[in-house]
Amino acid sequence: MVQVEYIRFLYFQQHKSIRAIAREVHCSRKTVRKVLRMEDLRDYKYHLTIPRPKPVMAPYLDIIKAWLDKDKTNPGKQRHTAHRIYERLKAEYGFTGSERSVRRVVHELKKADSQPEVYIPLEFALGEAAQFDWGEAKVYLGNELTSVYLFCMRLCASRVSFIRAYLHPRQEAFFEGHRLAFEFFGGVPRRVIYDNLKQAVKKILTGVKREEQEAFCALKAHYVFQAEFCNPGEGHEKGQVENLLGYSRRNFLVPIPQCASIEELNQLLLDRCLDYAKEHQVPGTQRKIAEVWEEEKPALLPLPPKPFGCYRQVFARADSHSRVRFENNFYSVPMRYARELMNIKAYVDKVEIWAGQELVACHKRLYCIGQQSLDPRHYLDELLRKPRAIANAKPLKGGTCPAAYKALLDELAPQGRDGLIEFKKIIQLESLFGQKVLTKAIKAAMAQNLPKTLVGIRELAAALAKGSSLQPKTTSNLPLPANLIQPARLEHFDTLVKGA
């Protein structure tokens, strides 16, 4: 542009001839005339009208094009890169040019053979839709670098986001994430947009049709929302949540957080989602996300009276050791259900085992392989019939029952069969007082060094159940204080007399 200005200055101000100007600025007279005829000087650019010759690459252009055309029918992850083309040309055709030349030609051929992707701006009504996706990230749980899966859902109108970390992306985590997300949003969007993940889709049919998983249909029916699925390989169709995944990894999880547990990590993610809503604006507006979110809540569908049961259901038969097998781990059931077909409901953090409509066992979920969760309460009847097994019974050594029960069992088990009989009688008080009160009574008896007998713990549980604030202070293994034991009322027996 400086040269253009100088040429016009010489011609119009100093009235020099075109020949003199061309000699002075070292260009052709044709170029000078072109500058003088221009109406808009900003259009003065050099346009290549004849392609530059490629003396080195020209003999190989047809070969490269043939390879790229064949790639269109190959899997996406097994296609030629520019580096691979360069290596093949050297090995198979004795190519002597540079890799940079090959890269330039491959770029030009791919650009000429493809049309750039064009996106359409979208607008969503309040409460209309949400988008969901899984992501993966690394965090420190304790001192161990652990892979976690991020459940990410975003309301399309207000852009409020919900992120929760799980140790796996199984269906029960998928369901729990939906329940917690809807509770966080304050309602349910009318439709949710997904890719074709296996937790929801059993089979991709023609067009937009999908054969959905039966359990996923139950989730939709419970919350009354519709599912919409992207075209295969077209993740950008849910671009809002795709952007959320990238943003959360770069901003919420950098530097890599160090948390004591997955619960602490999820609280951190929840706090950062709330902070993001307070600090950022809805794109295209001057309003904060949190402000628009408050307007969107009334537009969402109401939450159902009861939350969805976020479990995966499996049926398995208990073996001769009164255990059911689930994901290569074993969970005990009461001995009377040995060899019976059981209904396993696997939640994210626990496993429930049902016999028909009755809950017969509940265990903490195991995620390693080859582990066993054996509740000693399930084996008491059999141990009483087979007392010689008490010394080596695995449920008594590594059993998984409430901590207070386990402490009581550890104290009574050395007494052999008599100790197990007493333990069985004590835990049967659970049906009378409930597990919470009985646990408190056992803890009080252990802490105060009171007798661990049926009578003593029953009376202590009765006092706790009545709301007594009495705290026994004896530290010796003596009978319960008199003020903890209710005096006998013999008049109760009068009701048994005929005619009373």
C-alpha cells in the first residue's frame, strides 16, 4: 500500500510520466497503469491466476489422490495421515522431496474435496430442553491418581450446569445422575438430548429411530420427559454440553484436585457449578445464568412425589455357601435362601438383595474383583448347629455388618456357642427397637463396660427408646444400675386370669 500511494503521488502531484515512475519504483508500466486505474485502493492484492508449478510433487499427485479416495471407505481411525503418505512415497516410489511438501499437497487435496461445516444458531425456550454427556478426568482420591467419569447435564435456555463424578459410567450411575440433576435444577426439562450411549440405546434404527433400553424407558416414564438422540458421530449436535465438558476440565479440575473421597470431589464440583452460574452471563444477553435459571424453574416439569430407583437389576441364584454372585464378587444372604433365585438391585454405593417383595440383605457395593461381603448375622443359625466351624468361620473374621454389631460379636465370639446364642438374641432386639436405638445401646454398653447380655442391652435400649438422657457411669462389669431397670408389675398377670 505504501508503494501504491507513492506511485499515485508521483503521477498526480509531480506529474511524472508512467515510464519514469516505472523506472523509479522498479516495476512494470502495466503495474503503474493498474494502480492509476484503481477505484478502491484497498482491493489492490495479488491474485494467483495460474497455479504454481510443482516439479517435485507433480508425478505423485495422482498416487496421493488415489490413496485419499480409498480412505473414504476405510475406518476413520485407519486412514492415511500426511506423515504416513510421506513414508509410503519414500519406501515404495523413491520420493526425494520433503515431508512439508507432502503435507501441503495433502492439505490442498482434502480442502478441495470437502466442504467446510456450517452451524446454525439455536434458541431454546425456558424449560424446553437439556443436553447430557459423559466425560473423563483424572483426580487424586486420597493419594492415588484416579480416573473418574463426569456426569454432565446443562439446561439449554439458562445454561445452568450440573456435574457429578462417578467411578464408573454404568447404568445405575447414569440413573442417579439424572435424579440428582433434576433435583438440582428444581424440575425436569421436557426433553433431553443424548448421543447414542449404550445405557440408553439398545439399537440404532433408521433415521432418528432408536430401540431404547427398557430401564431407560422406565426412567423417562417416571420423570415424563422425552429423549432425543444425535446422529451417529455427530456429537456437535449437543454442543452446549460438549463445551461444558471441556470448560470444566480446564477450569474446575486444573490444577488436579486432591480430595479425600468421591463425596468431597462432588461437593467441590457442585460449588463450582453454582459459582459459574453466579459469575457468567447467558450468551447473547447481559443477564447472569443464575437470574435466568430462577425464571426457568417454573417452566420445568414438576418432580414426581418419589425419586426414581437408581439401580440396575440382575437375577442370580444363591450358592451352597448362601452367597449370590454379582460382577465377580460375592454377597451373603440368610442361610434359608441358599440355592434360591434372588433379585439383585445394584446401586452406585450399595447392593440390595430381594426375595420376591422382601429385602433380605443389603451390602456395601464392591468394585474390585474376587471380593466377598459376608454378614455374620446370615450364618448364625448354621454356626449354632455346627459349633466346630466357629473357630474358622470366615464371616466371623472378616464379616461386614454394622460396626457396633461387629464389635459386640468380637467380644462374644470367643465364648463359643454360648456367645453366639447371646449375640443372636441381642440382634433380634432390632425388630423391637429398630437398628438405630439398638446400635446406640450396644455402643453405650461397650463404652461404659456394662454387661453384654440380652437383659442388660434390652433394658438400656428401652431407656434410650423412651428418650431417657440417663448416662450410666459404672466402669466395672457389674449388673445394670437399679435405676435403669423397671420394677416388675405383677398386676399385668391378672389379665391372664379367666374372666379378668
